[in-house]
Amino acid sequence: MNHSERNSLEKSYDTTMRLLFIGYHPVFKSHPLGCEVESLLELSPEQQICYYPDKLFGGYNAFLMDHILADCCKPTADEPAFTAYLNTSFKRPVPPTAQVRLRAWPVKIDGGKIYLKGSLQITGPCGKWIDAISADALFIRPRSGGEIL
């Protein structure tokens, strides 16, 4: 791959990532184990990715969950943390036009291991937030030499 092709690919990647996160503005709140994160998101037409009619694609939902869970690890240290596992439970479909609330918080920190929970919520029939997806995750922070624990 030559330099021009690599630049074109990088621009395409940057454009795609910007489109997937339009409107994503995480808010960080204090938590006994670091911070919890929340973001309200109204999906643009470019983000309304459906595999089945009127149901947001589960892979995109998991992608959003992974992102907010990773953001939850950021304020606790300067070092990045990487997803070791992400377990998602899909409780109800997410309509592509629904306002979405993403949430993440730590439940345990053991050295470089950060255990987290998260949820993707939509408004229910009474106007209250209800979980459409819940997640359990483990993120790993590398040791100082870049070595993963």
C-alpha cells in the first residue's frame, strides 16, 4: 500500500468513526471507584443502522456499549485500558429513532483489571428510562512496559 492509499484509508476511517459517534458527548460523574459515565444520544440517519426493520443493529449497540465502557476507564489513569471481554444481554429491541441513554460504571478494580457494568436505555411506555441492553465487561490496563496483564 502506498502513502496516498494509506492516507485515503485513514481519512475514510476517521469519517466513519465521526459518523458513528455523532452526538456522543459523555458526562463524567464521581464514583467511589473512579467515575461513572453517561451520554444521551439521538441517532442521526447515518447512525440508524438496522438489520431487521425498525430494530437497531445489535452490533452497533455493542459497539456503543464498548465505547462508553472504555470511556469509563479513562479518568482513572493516564494509561489506556483494553476490552478483555464484553458480555451484552439484549432485553428488548432498540428502535432506530429512539433517544438512547448510555451508562457505564466500575464495580471492581483489581490491579490492572477493571470490572464494569453498563446499560443502553430507551424510554418506556411511561416515559421512564428502561434497560434495552445490559453489559458486564472486563478491561485490562497494560503494565508500564506495555505488557498486558
